[in-house]
Amino acid sequence: MQHVEISTTRANPLVDPVLQVWGWEIPVYLFLGGLVAGLLALSGFYLLRSRTASERGAWPQAPMLGVVLLTLGMGALFLDLDHPWYVWRVYLTFEPASPMSWGSWILILVYPALFAAALLHPPERVPFGAGLLAVIRRGSEWMWARPRLVQAIALSNLVGGIALGLYTGILLGTMVARPLWNSAILGPLFLFSGLSSAAALMHVLTLVRTHGLVDSTYADLLLHGLFQLLKPPGRDPSTAGEAMVRADAAFLSVEGALIALFVIGLAASTEVQQQALQLLLTGAYAPVFWCLILGTGILVPLVLQSLELAGRIRHTVVPALLVIAGAFLLRWVLVQAGQVSSWT
Amino acid sequence: MQGSPRPYANPYLAGFGLGLVLLAAFVLMGRGLGASAAFSALAAVIVEWISPGHAAANPFFSRYLGPGGGLEEWLVWEVAGVFVGGLVSGLLGNRVRPAVERGPRVGVPVRLVLAFLGGLFMGVGAKIAGGCTSGQALTGGALLNVGSWVTMICIFGGAYALAWLLRKEWT
Amino acid sequence: MPRLAMVIDTRRCVGCGDCVVACKVENDVPLGHDRDWIVEEIRGRCPGPTLEIRSERCHHCADPPCVYCCPTGASHIHDYGGVVLVTASKCIGCKACLAACPYGARFIHPDGYADKCTFCLHRVEKGLDPACVAVCPTHCMTFGDLDDPLGPVRRLLDSRPHHALLPEAGTEPCIFYLT
Amino acid sequence: MNAPFYKFDVFGDTAALGVAFAIGLGMGWFLERAGFGSATKLAKQFYFRDLAVLKVMFTAIVTAMVGLFLAAQLGWVDLSLMYLQPTVLWANVVGGLLLGVGFIIGGLCPGTSVVSVATGRIDAFLFVMGVLASQFLVGEAWPLFAGISEAGEMGQITLPGLLGVPYGLVVLAVVLMAAGAFVAAEWAEVRFGGVDRAAQPLLGAGWRARNAPRVLLASLAGLALLGMAGGDPYRGPRVVIDERELALLIQKEADHVTVDDLATWIVEGRMEVRLIDLRHPAAYAAGTIPGAENVPLADLPAAEIEPGERVVLFSQGQTHAAQAWMLLRARGMRNTYSLLGGMDEWNDRILFPELPAEPPPDQAAEVERRRALALRFGGSPRVEAAAGAPVAVPLPAAMSPPAGVAPPAAPIPTAAPVKKKKKREGC
Amino acid sequence: MHRRTFLKLGSGAVAGACLLGPGVRARAGSTPPKPTGEERVIPTFCDVCFWRCNALATTRGGRLWKIEGNPQDPLSRGRLCPRGTGGVGAHYDPDRLRRPLLRKGERGAETWHEVSWDEALGFVAERMQAIRAAHGPEAMALFSHGIGGTFLKHLFRAWGSPNIAAPSFAQCRGPRDVGFHLTFGEEVGSPERTDIEHARCLVLLGCHLGENMHNTQVQEFAEAVGRGTTLIVADPRFSVAASKAKYYLPIRPGTDLALLLAWMHVLIEEGAWDRAYVDAHGYGFDAFAASLAPYTPEWAWTETGIAPDVIRETAGEMGHHRPATLVHPGRHVTWYGDDAQRSRAVALLNAMLGSWGRKGGFYQPASMDVPAWPYPPYPPHRGKADNPDQRYPFALETLTTGLREATLTGKPYPLKGWFVYATNPLYALPNVDETIAAVRALDLLVVIDVVPSEIAGWADVVLPEAVYLERYDELNVELFRQPFVALRQPVVDPPDDQKSNAWIARELGLKLGLGAWFPWRDVEEYLRWRVEAAGLSWETLTSRGLILGPRTPLTYEEGVAPEFDTPSGKIEFWSNQLQEKGFDPVPRYTPPDPVPPGFFRLLYGRAPVHSFSRTQTNPLLHDIMPENAVWVHSEVAHRLGLRSGDRVRLRNQDGVESGPVAVKATCRIRPDCVYLVHGFGHTARGLRRALGRGINDALLLSRYRTDPLMGGTGLGMNFVTILPVEA
């Protein structure tokens, strides 16, 4: 074997000895972005598919929750910026080659869609601002009266969600300099990971509601939204939960397959990419990748969910929480390991 | 399915399975099972997080912080596995439920205080004895380690000696 | 329109770091940050391996991924000479360009924006060589127009074996190392 | 098969963490299955109501013990590589008692508490917090505990070693003891725990429930007996080696170095070689190869040699070195070589080489090289005199300048006036 | 697994916990704000090392911005080395001494109080008078380094003490000067008279050109390498120069003489020496040639580890390219205590190749004539204290170690006061304990420096000097290929109350009643007088920085007449001088001490960005190389379980233990050696930036062997073991 030693006098913070430009902020942003993308897509899908008014209300507060989570995510992104007060510069231009520019504009477009969808499902009660609520209610009714508009909102939610989910992966995927990210699979992978975590989140909320852990008359806007989220009028909450479990299992399976494709793709690629892959498979990130992402993040919840669906065990929040944790760790590890991977 | 917890397994078969796991640890790693050192490592990491200098200067914590220490400590990962394994088994056995396990004659606060106290004793004891029930009694027992058998006998001795005094806690 | 490039003779370079110090002084690069640096790469067996010493910096790629990923257009290719520059007042500090650069040539200036080698454009515009080139005691660096067939850069590249760094990254770097 | 795999570098540190997680999964699973997630169940052990702790623990101990014993006997596992917690008698006693006290107060132990937390027990969470808190306590007051934890140091010692009886016998004894304990436990549960005799595996009805444990125990005892036939399970006299690999190495002559190579290595300082002289200390003292250390063959098994170290073994002749080479290879030392021909060859070829007095021109340089080597290592070449009898030549005039050949006393010109040249400082 | 992987793992495993973790991003301090305003260029010459390159300093709005080489300068040829470029940092260094300090606490405690110049110099003068009254004026000694010491030396001579020494002789290039002096009657000088530029074959023995940044030499070296000169490098370490060599000889340390002798043996064996040159200029060649008989390449192989055919081939190359074959004499050559004889062998090899006085070898430098100020004659003295009874008969200069010994023993007479100017004896002299013991025995220690170095920590009085950019100094009347006179003049004002050495010397001289020797008002008047006395224009000199003299013939080919200031008037292959004093008249090889088992020979050297121990606190230079690392062969490191970046301590054969230092595991060094760059590991509290960064090799050099010819201190006999750093 050839002996190679490389030494450098460069000692730039964040860059040496290995790239560490992104800490917790970007994984959190990507995670929440993916989660919101999943919520958007799911609620948009149900809004589009449902025929009756009662069915339309199956996932009433998902958009409101999405607004909150997306805002948190963008907050994390903002915290990551080193020149944060120049952030408006993003919206003075559109850079077609920059995924980040695309992402900024997608986020701008997603917000109105989210708000519109939120308006369709106003809360029943709020602690203050009842007058405003009445106005909103009227607007909501006005919108419901126009099926084309509702359809358009639903469609924009669905499309926006998919775009947002894909973007979170493509953002990393276009960084040619980081061999680990250099894969077209990252877009779909992050999309499906987002979908599965969104389904898991809904499942959690259904269960919380089913078990009556929260006083349903509690009128706080956010909590109300959270716990009303999956209230399907005229439908047994557990059935709704089951639907989510089913969806989650499907998304998880696709996610697992995409991870396999991602791994195979890198393994079949150039030497630098194979080396980058080793970071996940055998290197420093291997225990987290195998145990916490593939193991407790995908396989264990899949098994538990299939047992739940088969009626062998009770529905619990456990698989859903594992899925959500796994989805976060997936982004965490990919962001961290990707930065470490390099061409040299 | 909704319903009551399922019964526990036959202790001999559970023991056999545990023995096989232990054997696997021997064959794969050349070491046995354990738990208490994971707590030490965790404590060391927390101390280091709060005050790195203090942790480095402390002979006890610094031992758990070098290469292969901290969260890279083998037992930390093993204990993480124990948690997940127990969780999955509990879920499948329908035995996961938030509860305070206590004897019929003690209240919840008392039980919680005693549990904390018991943990304190165990933590100190494990550090002195060089391992807890898993690390010393189980692992060392299988290796026919002299110190482990001594420890094992003393664990049961200590517990039985105090059992009478504490009968109100449990019966 | 010239295409500015640099040719560095690794045979002459002794890795003294004068280019690094000169850059710091000339461009007021904050301490603890480097726009250029020295790499020593050893290959082969002991004793008597090969040692390649390189003065490295931004490669001012013709196909610069750092420019492409920039969401605000702060990173751009300058009109003159294809030099890759950063407009500090447009940069939001998102660090995507740091992640996109396979050479690790960029850093975040303590004031918050991405910073890097400018090929000393302020000197080049006055007809001077970049500070690193002008100061090098071994005369190992040559700066000029890559497209000028009679210029020193082209002539060196035509007459000596050379390589660029990570050509497989597809960025078309404009710094060449004579071997 | 060379186990434990980790110690033979089959996988690295990072993978070991994955293994840890997997083993933990199994451990957690079985602990939970056994009901050890419940403090009340565990505590019943001490009131003879439910002796699951004893049963599970001893079954596990017995299973692992017998399994390990058998694997060692079959040569699959190197028992000496198992990590053995050193016995510290008083620390074990005091610590054990404290553990027992904690057990009965808390109703859990560190391992089971994790399972208990996993299944949602709030008391277990408090217990875990207690353990964690105790670690801060112990850490801050470590000097206080350090004394106790070192009291009665006995080193790494096993029961068979302590008692001086065969390993297998102790294994069998433990199995039998466990069987006895189980029967007693079953009886106690019926007596104190009010357990229905019929529900008791060892005593009660139900073929499967009754017989599975019995079969298990009986077969373990049988296996232990079988294993005893093998004698001492520790590796040593019987070694498992990959014969084909070794044979290939030997055939490729990759197992040895020549004295010429070695001399060159030493002279050119090219390689990090650990030279081991396997001969008797007296022979070693009488003269050896420069830089060699003395490890008599009998002490070789105890010598500390790192697996990656480059080692050259030599003895007087060839045989011992080759045998020692086998020993080290069997220990997994990959960079091991024997010195072809040993000291005899060293003496013949390096120290006292037979060199022609008037070599043909094309060999002159080589002869000169050998001569220089001999002198370097303190020998002297034997020169083939015309008559054929080797005669030692005198050493060259010890590298001293030829005295008395000063140039003829030519009149030394008077020194020209020295031009004072400017001097300057600077290092 | 290492720390870094732990962090990564940790971040993954307890993601939640780490979310709130300390997101500290270390940001280094920034440089002083960029100067703006009107640009002015002021010529001066550099003082970061002793090469004295002429430089152009640029100010903006009166603040220093940058320093570049003066294009007219034959030394720098318009390009400075990194240290010269980074000289800006010397001016802005926040750790500089600002005001005179008087010792407050114990010696070595680094506690002082600030005083006025008048008080400080008054104190010094008073103490000096007391010392003179008790022990005579010779009891004062001056340790000085560089051109800045000129006026202090003048002060000392006027005061009546001849004890003026610089570590550059006995700890550095002394053996080389003596070896060449014995052979050719002349020294190599500084800048060396080596014509690297035209050499067709260049031989370096342990000389790491490129890592020692002697500007002109490195420029010529790069030129030669670029031209394809046959480069032969013998070094236990694969130095930068070695990496450019056609032949790299990884020689066993301490056996260079064996290699040299074998080379000469081969030259004779193959008749490849310059017969005509030797016949014309050599003395005692036949006897010398006969003495080489036993030193065959095969024998040398067993000593040096260099294969015989490589020795033959390299000797062949040297013979082939002669006389343009330059065997470089090296610079820091105090290695094994036989250094003058080894340097003589280098000189003899050059002589055999006919390179002395020839193009591509050693040229004949010239200088301009600038009259000295007509001072009254210096008072007579008792003779120097460093070398009683001419113990080291061929010592050409004062021995620092001799002065130290006299201080400790009081023989031949007591030394009670030291001045230390711009040098750090705690780094420069071997065996630090001995130096400290000597310092403790003093009545007065005055340190004049720009930063609070370690020796300043022991001083009774610390006098802050203006850095070279803020002062005039003595003219540099260069002895070089092309002679010139150069001027150092202030570029900026001292930031605080720092004064130039000339001012300090004069003020102290006046206080000591030596006004007769300081008749000039200020140094500008002195310099102007000298320049004008030489018939040169002061205005030209101040505006250009230097005035070039006429270029004279440099080589025998160009018409220089061969002259040798030896007793025989010839190149002395056989030295009767040496024989008379009981030394070997021709070089004789003795093997080095073997490396004890478990130990490694400690080698040390220079880095291009630092000068000795002086520049580690310079912010700009610190930034590029903040600490040194110990080079360990990669296989050794592997065996010891070490990886690059791991921290270890070194302990030498006398039990001296270093602080923690990073490992550089590399195949660029022999397995039996370790290597450190000199000058790091500062312990002086005032050197905040450099404090505790890296380790100080000088501490580990507790053993030395004195060269019997000239008193040089061979430092290559120190061995170290590598200890892991306890957690």
C-alpha cells in the first residue's frame, strides 16, 4: 500500500481539520422542513381526496401546526447564518443554479398555501381575539363555498409539500465537493423521511387525543390545534390512527428502500464516494447509522407497526416516536458525515 | 391488542436466552455484560459538558473520558440496546405502562424516595465492587472469577440481611 | 478578455510560507484565518518518498460550485479575468459555498461573510502580480493570462508536466502545479 | 476460528459499538421477558415468594459458563483473552454488601432498572437518577473510595486457579449446585410464595413446562462432563492454527530473513525490527547480534509482544527459532520472522566470513563489503591464503591517520600578514 | 478511537442534549485595523534574522502597512523571506516591552516595576561602578547577537571589558569557520561565499536549505534546483532539500565524517580529484591521501548505512561536475564535538574538487571601505575570561560557554555582571541549569530586548528596545558578491517608551563617564559622518536604503589571485598547526555514541517562519506556525500506539522532561531519531501568545561535548524517550 501523508498550514475555523460549517441548526431545519413538507403533502392529499365536508376536516390543524414548525425551522436556519441581517438579500434575486435560492422561494410560496389551508380549518375557540376568529370563520366559510378554490389550495399544499421535501435533500445533493451527499437519491429520501415522520407525528397526536390526556375544552390556540389535529368528526380516532400507521409503514418501507439505493449508488461509484460511504457503514457514524437510524428508526418501528396493524399489540406512541427520532438522526448524521467527507 | 399484560416467560428459558447473549458477548468481544460503568461514563460526560477542566482533573471522571470513553464507552451503547430491547419486549408483551411499582403497604412518594436511595447505594456499591449485578455477578460468575462470586454472595447476603427490616416496603 | 491563472513550480517551492504571510499583510486577513496556505504531500515508501510542496489558495475555477450554490449572488465570477469574488454586502453567511468548495478555500470572516483569495485583483488591476507571487523568494509562482498563447503561464504549461488539484471534481481549476 | 473476535481485530472499535447495541438488545429483551422490569417481582426474591432472579441468573451463568468452557475446549475461543475483573477481596465484600442493600431498598439493579424505565416504570426512573447521582458523588469523593476499592487486591484469579482444581470440575460443580438451588427454589416458592405446585416448572405438572428446564440442565451438566475430558481449557499446548496459510508462508520463504538481510537492515537502520535472542542467557551474555534482547524460548509465551510488531527470532541454529516462530504465529503475530541459520550462520557469514585473499575484480566490491560488515559487527574475515587455510588478517590500522608520514619538511613559508576580514554575527 | 470521532458520535447519539450544547466557534483575534491614508515607502534593512536584507517598508497615514524586498538589493533581490515579510508583526506585537523595568521580587520571578530611563540607567551605572571597584572592569560581560549590538560592544570596550560573546560562534557556525580557516586560511563568512547559483553539483550535509531561510542562499538554491543541479543530501531527516535531491542519503546521525572520508577515498581511488589545482595550491596532499586508505565505501556503509555503490556514485557525480561542485559547509554545525575536524573534512573535500575560489564553488567576496569614527583608543584590559591558557587553541571568537564557566568558577577572574542584548542564553546555550546557576551568581544582569524573553525574567534591569523598524543602527557594510553600504532608518516611531540601542549605549556611557567615546550627539550624526567620510551621499543612502559598490572579480577564473593565509601559504591538506597542538593533522573518524535502547537521538532544526526563539510571539509568524511538533518515524509511532496529533512528553537521558507536545508521525525521519524545530515552548509569562506552545529542545539538550579545537558545544549527543501524556 502506498504511504501518504498530507499536512497543511491552513487552520481556518469551521474548515479545518475537517469541514464543520453546519452544527445543529441545519439538521434541525432540514428535519422540521421535511416534517412540514410531509404535513403539507398529507393534508393536501386528504383535502383533495375527501368527498364529504366531514371527511375534508379529517386533518384540520395540520396546516396550522405546519406554520408553527416551519417557522421554528426557519428560525434555526436564521440562527445558522453568520451574516443574518443580510438575509433579505435572498429575495432580491433568483439564482437558478442555487438550491438554496430555490428553497428560499419555495418557502415563501409554501407559507401562503399553508395559511390558506389553515384558514380552511379555523379553531373552534381561542382564548382571546374572538372577534378576529369570527372574521376568520367567515372567510373560511367563503372559501368552502368555492370548491375550485379549495381544490386549488389542496393542490398547492400537495405540490408545495413535495417540492419542499425534495428540496431539503437536493440542497445537500448538489454539493459536489462532499462525496457523501453526491447522490440524486437524497431528494426522494428526505421527502419520504419527511412523510413518514409527519405520519408518525399525526399518529402521536391521535393517540394523545384518544387517551384524553388533554382537556379538549382547553382553548389555547396552539394546543387546541395540536390535539384537534386528527379529530375526524364522525370517525373513530383509533381508525384514523390506524390509517396513519398504515401510511407510516408504507413511507418507512420506501424510505428503507431509498436508503438501500443511496448506499448501493455510492458503493457503485467512485473511490472517494466509497470512502465517504464508509463513514456511515463502518466509520465513526456507523453505530448511529446502523443502530439508531436503520435499527430503531426504521426496522423496529416497522415491526411494531405491523404487529399493531395485525392486532397483536396495542397501539402505542413508541413506534411513532422512534420514527421521528430516526428521521432527525438521519439528517443529523448525513449533514455531519457529509461535511467530513471530502475529495482529498 | 388492547388488554392485560401477558405473563412472563419461563425463568429457565429466559435465563438460557440471557446466557446465550452473555456467551455471544464473550465470543464476540472477549468481555461480558455490564451496566454500571455506563452510568459512570454518562456522569463523566455530563461533568465534562459543564466543566471540562474539572472533569479532566478528576481521576474518576477522566478515566471515562479518554479515547474509547465518554459516549464511545462500550457499555453506553450496550445499555442503550438494553433500553430498546426491553422496550420492544415490553411492547410485544403488552407490559409497557406508566406506573410506580410498589409494595402494598407503601405510598408512591415513599417508594420513589426509596428507589432513589437504592440507586445511590447501588451506584456506590458498584464502583467499589468493580461492577454491579450484571458486570460482576452474571459475567464474572460465568467466568468463575473469584471476586465475582464473592460479590454475588455478598449481594444476596446484604439483601437477605436487610429483607426482614424492609418487609413493609415489599410485602 | 484574459483568463487569469497561476502556475506554481513545486520543484522550486520550499514551503517557506512567505506567500501566506504576504497575503495576510497585503489583504488584512484576520489572524487565525488563511486565504492561502502550504500543503506538504508525501507519497511512497521510506526512506526517500516523494514530497510535493504546494502553495494553495482558491482555484478560481472556471466552473465554480461555490458561485452556483450561492443564493444571493454574492459569490460571483468577476468580469475581469474570470476571478471568483465575494461581495461581502450581499453575503448572508449561509456557508453553502464553504461546503461546496472541494478545496476548502473559503472561510467565514469574523465579520460574518464568506472570504477567500481574490487573486489580489486590486494589485492585478495596477499591473502588479498578486502579493504571494511578488514576494516568493524561490520564484516558484507565475501569474498571468491562461489564454495568451505567448504568455508565461501558457508557455510553462506547454513545456513542463503539470497537474491541477482534484480535476475529477469537474471544477476546472485555474491553478496549475508543475512537477 | 479465533475468538473473541474483537481481540483478534476482526472488527474495530466503531463496529464494537454496534455489537454492543445488538448485545444490549438481547440482554434487554430477555431481562424484560423474565419480568425483571418489575421491582416488585425482583424484590419477591428476598422473601422467597418468587425466585425468578435466582433461576434466571443461575441459568444464564450456567449456560454461558458451559458454553464458554466448551468453546475453549474446542479451541474456538481463547479463554485467556477474556477480560477478567481483578479480584479485590475487601472491595468485593463491601461493594457487594452495599449492592445488596441497594437492591433490597431500591428493588432494582442498574441493568434491570434500564429495562424497567423502558417499560414505563417511574420508580425505576428515580432509581436511575439515584445511580447517576451516586456517580457524581463517587467521582467527587473518589480519593475516599479509591482506598476501599483497592483493599485486598488479589489480581485476576478464577475459582479453579484459587482452588487448584481442574476448570471442568468447577464448571460441573456449579452446574450441579445450580440444579440443587433450582429444586430448592421451586420448593421455597410453593412453601412461602403460595405458588401452586402444579404451575411450577420443576415440580409441577405439564410435560413441557416441567421437562424443558430439566432437559436443559441435564444437557448442560452432560456437556460440562464432556468438556472435562479435555483438561485445561486455556490455550497453550493445543493451538488452533491455519495450517495451510502457514505452509504457504513457509513455502514462499516468507517466514524467515537471511543474515545478510538482517545485517543490512541493522546497518542501514531501515526498519524497526525487534530482535529476539532465544538462547540461554549465558550464551546471550557471551555475545549476540547488536540490539538483540534475550528471551529464552521457555519465556517466550510470557513475553509482551504487540500483534503488529516486527519481530525477528533467532537461536543458535535454525530449529528453535522456527519453533518459536510457530508459537508466535499461533498467537496471531503476523510480522514474525526467524533468522535463517541462526547465530551459526551469523558467525559464518557475517562475523567471520571466508573471503578470498585476491578476489577477481568483479567480486572485489562484494568482498570488501563483507569485510567491512564483519569489522562493523566486531568480527574478522577469514582470508583464504594461497595455501587454502583461512588466516585472520590483522585489522586495518584502527582508522588512525598514518603517523610519521608528514610531508617532507619543506620550508614552510612565513605566514602572509593576515588580512583582517570583516566578521559578522549570526547563527 | 479519537477525540474527534467521539464528538461526532456524541453529537449523533445524544442529539437532543447537544442541541443546546456549546456552539462555540473559536474566533481568533483580528489584526490591527488596516492602515489607510497616504502611502510612503521608506527603505531600511531587515533584522528578523542576521541576513540583513534590504527592505522597503510602506506606511499608510504614518502607520506601518507592509515590508517588501528592495529590488536593488543583491541580498534579497527584491524578495524577503516570510520572517521579513512578517516583520510588520514585530512592530504591532502586543507583548512588547514598553518601559524600563527594575526587578521587584526574586530573580526569575518575572516581577518588576516600571521606572524611568534615567532611574534604570542610573541603577545600572551604579552597579557597574561597584563591580569595577571590586573586581575590575573586565568583570562585566556582554552577550550580544546581531548588528544592534555594535554600540553596546563599543561601550564595553570603552569601559574596559573584552568579554563580548555571541552564541553564533560556539553554539553555531564556529567549527565551520575554524575548519575552513585551518585549511584555506579564510572563513566562509556570512552571508556565505557559496556560489550555489552556479554550482552544477550541490552537496548538503544535514543542511536544510529552504527550512533555514537564509534569503539569498534559498533563492540561489531554488534557482539551482530549477536549473536541474545535481543535488546530494545526506540527512537523517527527509528535509525539504532532501525532497528535491537526486540522491538522498538517510545517514546515521553522527557519521558524516565517515561519509566525507569515504567520498574522498573514492575520489582518490578513481583519480577524480582536481590534480592540477591540488598540485598548484595544496600542501601535504600525499600524506593526506595515504591517510584515507582505510576509509573504503564498504567500511563507511557499516557506519553510515549508506550503501557502498551510492557512496561511489555520488562521489562520481562530485568528481564529474568539479570544480562547480559545492559541498556546502552548513551553518549550525555544532553537532558531535568533533565538528571543527568534520568541517575541515568538508573544506578538504571542496579543495580536492577544486571548488574554493572557483565559479560554482566559493567565490571571493568584496566590501566597500567605510572609515570608522575616530574614537580615542580603548583602555587596556587583562585579557578575555572565556578561554584561559588558550585551552581551545583555535577558537576564533569569544566563547559564550567560556564566559558562563568563568562566571561559575571565578576563573581566570570573576565575572559579576552580564549584559544580554537580543539573544536568549536560556535557549541558545546548552544545559539550561548551568546558565541559571551562572545567572544566580551575578551581581547585575541587564537585558536589552524588544519582548520579555525568558532571560529577561531573570534580569535585574530590563531595558525595552525599539524594534528595527523604529531605529537607526550601525551601517551594514556588506561583504558579498557585490559590495554595498546599507542603512537602517526608522520607519515608524516606537509605540511607547522604547529606545534604540545606540541611545541606550550613549546614555549609559555618559553616566559611566565615558563621554570621550560618545562624542556624537545622536546616531544620525555618527552615521552621516561615516557615510560622508566614505565619499558617499547621505541623501542617496536615506532615499534608496543602500549604495552599491563596484563589482570586483569573484573567482580565480575571473582573475582573483589565489592566496591562502595558512602557515604554508597553501591549502593545508596536512595541518602542522594541528599537529603542533597535539591534534590530528588530518581528519580522523570516531564513531558516535550509540543510541541507548528505548531512546531516540534528538535532532533539531529551523523552520522557515521563525528565527531562533525570537519570533514565536510575532502575531503574523505565530499564526502560520504556533507550535512545534516532535517528528517520529511512522512505524515507531505505530509501535508506540501514537498517531499524528497525539500529545506526548519527551524525557532525555538525564531525566529532563518536556511539556506535552504533538506528534508528527512521518516517514520523513529515520526510526532512530526524533526531530524538533528549535525555539518553541516558551515559559516567560510576558510572551502570552507563545507561552506553553510546543516544547523547547534546548531544555532537553542537557549534555554537550566541547570541541577540543575551538570550544564549540556539540549538541547531538542527547537522547530522549517518548512518554504518553498522563490524562
